[in-house]
Amino acid sequence: MSTSSDEKRETGPFDLAATPIHLGTSGDAHEPAAPLPGFGFDGPSFGAYIGAHCREGAPGRLLMVETTPTDWASWECHTQGDEIVIVLEGRGEFVQQIDGQEKRMPFEPGSTFINPKGVWHTADVVESMKAIYITPCPGTEHRPR
């Protein structure tokens, strides 16, 4: 049975490279999946997304597709949960820092990685990478490489 709010909610189709989707933590009607049209893939857009959709103890996840033609410029770390990366195109290596050691993992189309909560990670891109990211955005930290 649908409600009037369900009937008004945009259901697609979406290009995740242009319109990411917020995935709530509970999956119930109080926190439905929400498309984010006009998302800018920049610092202010991520900040606005976090302010509008994420709350303490329940950050949800941002589902998006992003293309990265070159090595990542920085390391990042997600403090609120695990990130999942599914590579659609490209080749290179994901790098995670675990217990003071670098773990290098080659990637190609179809490779999937989990960046565990609190683990610093980056990527060296040999061939332009396009990937699906399922990311807990609040509390994400960056540091230079």
C-alpha cells in the first residue's frame, strides 16, 4: 500500500554520477532513500548533505558513482562506519594503512573493497577509475599523501 508521500517521492531513473542517493540506516518509512539532485561533489555539497540527512549515531550512507582519472591527492578515513567500493572501470591499487603497514590491493573492473571504519585509505590510479561508493560521510577525515 502506498501513501501520498510515497507517490510524491522521486523514484528514478537516476544517474548516480550526477544524482547520488542517501541511504538511511533503518530502511523504514521514517528514513526512506532520498535522491540528491543538484549535488555538487564538492566540500559544500557534502556538508549540506550531512546537515540535512545525517544524525548522531545514524549517519546513513551516500550511494554515488565517481570517476577518478588520477591518483587520489590525499588519504581519507571514515570514522562513522565502513565504506564499500565497487570498481566499474579502470585499473590501479587501493592502499589501506592497517597497524602501521600499507596493504596494497590491485583493482580492475568488478573488484570490490571494504574500507573499514577508522582505516586510512587512498588509491593509485593507472587507468581512469569509475566506481560505486557506499560511504558514511559524517566524520570523514582527510590528510595529505
